[in-house]
Amino acid sequence: MKLLDPQSGNHLLAALPAAEFERLRGDLEEVSLPLGRSIYEAGIHMNHLYFPMEGIISLLQVMENGSSGEIAVVGNEGVVGISLFMGGETTPSRAVVQSRARAQRLPAGRLQTEFKRGGQLQLLLLRYTQALITQMSQTAVCNRHHSVEQQLCRWLLMSVDRLPPGNELIMTQELIANMLGVRREGVTEAARKLQDAGLIRYARGHITVLDRPNLEARVCECYATVKKEYARLLS
């Protein structure tokens, strides 16, 4: 299905000058991405750059034994598949749909041709990559120095930021533990504390944020650092 409305959906595409977008319009394809769908796997050649319009995509670093941990989340503020314009075509990470999504995808060859023009698309993609690196770096520091409760607060806020208002997250505690790289018992205890405080409602894998201001009051500095960097580079 071809893109119909260039002003809706992905923020990077919406920020392109009309002339640049028109060059891409015919090559953009809108696709639906169900929960759990793998967009790319570690070491596999990438064929498309994805511009999410809605939903959440998790970037996971994969270990040799098959275990993984989340290093970043991507929504309609960004793209999935930065290796295609950063000099590689594979990566040791994988990208998995965390919340049912829609995206516009662009073939790798078409992306690289437009990127080499050195126009606004190149500038936006490089700025986004800098913001993404900040998120990855801050995630690594957060996982090392902050409590599981603070990590969970950060993860919840970054996830709901990428969903329409009022939408709930569908995620089991076991999957959250895998994302954060911590024990499930730690996530269970942290989620219980947040629910007892009236900040979230959690039932059967469905998480709803009830009190965002107080959730932000409990989160560590990492959330604000990442949010500020995205705003600085992409606003």
C-alpha cells in the first residue's frame, strides 16, 4: 500500500522539504507490523529502512548464547535500520515489534541514493542517529547504576511516549525482565510498588500508566537526559 498522507505518521518524513519527499514518495510502502514481528536479525543483510508511523520497536543486543537485552526503543520519532546509511548493512542487534505498529519502508538502494545527495534527509538521519546513540549510552549507564524500579519507570515512560494518549502497553513481566536484563523477581517487586502507589495498573500483561507526574518524579535522570537530546536534535 503506497503512502497517501506525507504529513501524518513519522516525524522525520514529515520534516522533509516537499521536493525531497516527492522524490521518495513512489518508493515508500506502508506495512503493518504485528506484535512480536522481527524486522531484522543479528548478522542478517537489511533490505529496507523503516520509518515507524505508530507503535514501538525494540532494538535488542544479542549474545552468543541467544540471550538479549534492550538497548533502545524506536517510535514515530525515528527510523529502524541505521546500518544502511552508516556504512554497514548488518548489525549484531535485532529489531522486534514491541507494540503493534505501522511503518513506511524504503528500499535500501533508494535510501542510499538519496542519502548521498547530502540533503535534508541525510541531515535528519544523522541527527537522529546521534540521539539514538545517546539513548543507547544512557541505557547502559542506567542498567549499571540505577535500581530496577528506576529502570522500570524509565522503560515505561519511554514506551508510553511512543504510543497515542491512553494506550496501554501489552507486555509480561518476564519480557520486561528480558528487556532490562534483570531477574523477573526484581521486575515483579518494582511493578508491585508502582501499582500499590497508584502509578500504574498491571493485569494479565496489560500495563496502564495512571499517574504520569508521580512516575516521572520516581524515574532517574536518564529519562530526562534522553528526552532532552531528542528534542534538541529533532525539534
